[in-house]
Amino acid sequence: MIDVPPFLSKPSRKDFLRGAAIAALLPLLPRISRAEAERIGVLEIAPGIFVHVGKYQLVNETNRGDISNPCCIVGSSAVAVIDTSGSFAMGSDLHTAILQITDKPIRYVINTHMHPDHVMGNAAFQAAGTEFVGHYKLPAALYARKESYLTNARERLGEASFKGTEIIPPTVLVKDGLELDLGNRVLTLKARPTAHTDNDLTIFDHPTGTFFLGDLLFSGHIPTLDGSIVGWIKLMPELMQEKADRAVPGHGPKSMPWPDAILPVQRYLTVLATDVRGMIKEGKTIEDAVATAGQSERGKWALFDEHHPRNVTAAFTELEWE
Ligand SMILES: [Zn+2]
């Protein structure tokens, strides 16, 4: 009997359907070469899916807010952009790059959540026929933080990159789920319960099995907590059940295997919650917690000192009311 290597085994019905869906897309896909895409700063990770990889840095004048991973998905009749980076200048560059990739209209700009490094480039995509899509709680979240987000962005980005930056709220809201058809390419959007923020949205591209998680998935760059640590940990198993071939993090490499990609995030949050709960039980203060909780994660993440203290503070404030 001959052992059949796994890659030669009979394709599943799912593989067959995905293969057929990709074959249907191929004649319509962008003509740009991989090398050319790379030159303009976007990497093709699957047919018709391009990701720009942001830097593991805090926003500053030099990086122009280029610290997260905006993406674009090309269908046979339309394009969806997922997140727009951290400034009008970055959004404009991204828009220019997409115009080189495809002549299909950008019908949707999807924001995965409220954070400035994901939404501040929105204004560069304003056009007739372009809808902005977000979680149903995104408008209120943006409205509440508008002034501070704009003031901070101007200060950190400097006038040149900030110029033109506006808060553009969504025109299409996702309450539970929503399907968007780009032509031979259906995306499923899901509004998630409070986790990284209270307005996290995920996007699933069916033809390629690509799962876009925004900041529900970090890799390399330390996760940041601005929603609920309990909610985020609780959401993990549900996210892990998505039958994806690859995942795109909000911060991290262009593409990762799923669900293994999220295991380090699960470990970090679980360690943080366990340490903080223990300290609350022992009557320790928030300052004690900031000094010691989660320190076993030091060295495993970029920007640990920049974000970890705030994560501990957020976790402590949430967990002391349990
Ligand atoms: Zn975020």
C-alpha cells in the first residue's frame, strides 16, 4: 500500500468550491506583477488580495501613521478596502497604489474598528459611489473620541501628513452580519461583541478562505486592550472556529496560518488576566499591578514598554469589579 502525502489526498468539497471560485476570478484579477505590487508597498497574499504591512512603531512624523495593515480585495466588478492607515497622507498613497492595481471602482471602505491608525486615511477614499462600512457601534465610538483623536493625530503626525485628515463615520452599519458582493467574490462581515474595542468587525473572503481580523489579531506587535479583556478571551474560541486558510492581522505580518496565529494573543491576555486577578485578590494596588503583572510576556512582543502598562491598567479597572 502506498502512503499518499496529505497534499495529494482527495480534495475536500470546500477545496473544490474554493478552487472553482478562484478559477472564476482569475481572468478578472489585476494585471499588476508581484514585483510591481511590492514596489508600491502592497503584497499579494492570495488571488486579488493585497496587504500593506505597517511598522511596529508609535505614530510619528517620519512614519506618517503607517503602523497598521490596510488591505484591498479585488472582485470582478468592485473593490473593497479594509482600513485606511493612520493619516490622510497614508490613505492617499494607498489609494494611488490601488489605482495601479485595478481599474475596478472602490465600492466599499470597511473599517475594522475605531482606532486612528485604521481610520485616519478614510478621507482619501471619499468619492461618489463609495460606501464606508463599520460595526453599528463605530459611529458613537468615533463621535465620542473625535476631538481627542484629531488633536493627537495633528500633534503626532505633523501638519504635512495630517493635512486633509478627517473622521469619516460609516454610511453602512453592520449589526450582526452582512454580505458584500464584489463580483464573483462574496465577503462576510461580522460585528463582534466587545473585545479589542466595542466595535470590532471581522471580514471573511470566501473564494480564498482569507480571514481579516483587524486588531482582534496581533502578531509581533503587542496586543493593545481598549475594550474588554474578559470579552476578548471569551471571543477567541468562536474566532478559532472560522474555517480559514489564512488570517491577516491588524498589526503583524501580511498573512498567517489560522487558527494558530491567535494562540500567542490568547496566551498574553490569559496571563494578564490571571496575574491581575491574583493581585486584586491579594489587595494589591493598580500601581503594583502595572509594575509586575504580565512581566513573563516581556521579550515576547515588540513595543511592550509602550503598551503593556496601559493594558494592565485597563485589565485591572475591568477585573476589580468582578
Ligand atoms: Zn486597534
